[in-house]
Amino acid sequence: MLGLIKRDLNLMFSNKQNIFFLVLYVPFFLFMIDTKSMPHLYLVILVTYTHMLTIIPFSYDITYKTHLMFQSLPIKRRDIVIYKYLSIFIYFIFAVVYVGVYMWIINLIGFKNVDYFNVSMIKIALPLVMVSLSITIPAYFRLSPKIAQIFNIFIYILLFNILSININSIVNVGTGPILSIFKGINPIFIALGVFVLSIILSIKLYETKDLA
């Protein structure tokens, strides 16, 4: 698994577009979005970074057809699926550290007073990315690359709109008309349930997929 993580990180950071995304995304949000609630902005940025970092390696797998290489290695399809899901937590930790340092510097130089480490927002961000990626990832293990990418864009836009429009309902779980059914239930348990079901689904989809 460490070898696969190293491979994905090397591929990501060897691409200038990805570097520009990492460097410019935070300032873009600070300039373009007028928000009076910096903790909510911190949540949106954290979720976006984790979502994008997890999905980007899939695009390289599509471009370089790495599934052909995996077939020649002693790696089971099940192991590849599990690795992709576990990598979510690795990228989430990376996002927390990276966004924290980045926004701390912005705060330090006096550019803007922003949140750079908010435990309550981190607790909300983790189940959100677990659920959104649990919906997105199975598409990459079954559908054609182009359709999977379109599906991912749709899910991300939907997630972004939910975060933008219903941020108070998400932060205060149970206040919205739909979310009220989950009142009293820790969101992480809901996310874990969706996460496990998604892993099982992806394993079944990928094991029956024709990689030729």
C-alpha cells in the first residue's frame, strides 16, 4: 500500500496543473466567496481538497492504463479497491495539515483573518468526504472512464451546492427536514455504514469488470 501511495503522490506532484490547484485554490475561495462564517469556509476547502486528491489518481490510472500493469503484479483486485478507500483517510490527513499550514500563513501575514484549525469542522468534514467518495468511487470501478468522470463532477457540484446552501443544517445535524431523521445519531456512524457498503459494492463491481 505504501508503494501505491508513493506512486500516486509522485504522479500528482509531477503535474503542474495539480500543483497550481493546490497553491491557488485557497486564495481563489478567499477572493471569490464572500462569507461571514470562516469556519464554514474552512469546511468547504477541507472537503474539496480531500475529494479532489482522492479522485485525481483515478485520472492517471485512466490515462496510463495502470490496470494493465496491476494485472502482471501479485495484487488482487480486492486489494486495489481497499487501498483506494483507505487512501481517503491519508488524503484527508494531508488536507488537514496542508490547509492548516496554508491558512495559518495567510492569518499570520494579516491578509485575512481565517480559521486554520477547527476541530468541530474537521469532525464534520470527515463523514462528508466519506459519504461523497463512497458514492463516487464505485463509478470508477465499473463505468467507462468518461462517464465516471462526468458522474464525479456531478457529485462534486451537488456536494458543493449542499455545502453552500444547507451549511447550517449540516453543521447542526438534525435541523434540516431531511437530516432530521438522523437526529441523535453520530454522523460518523452513518458515514461508516455507507463507506462499508460502498467498499463491498466496489469489490463486486471491479472483480467482474473486463479490464481488457
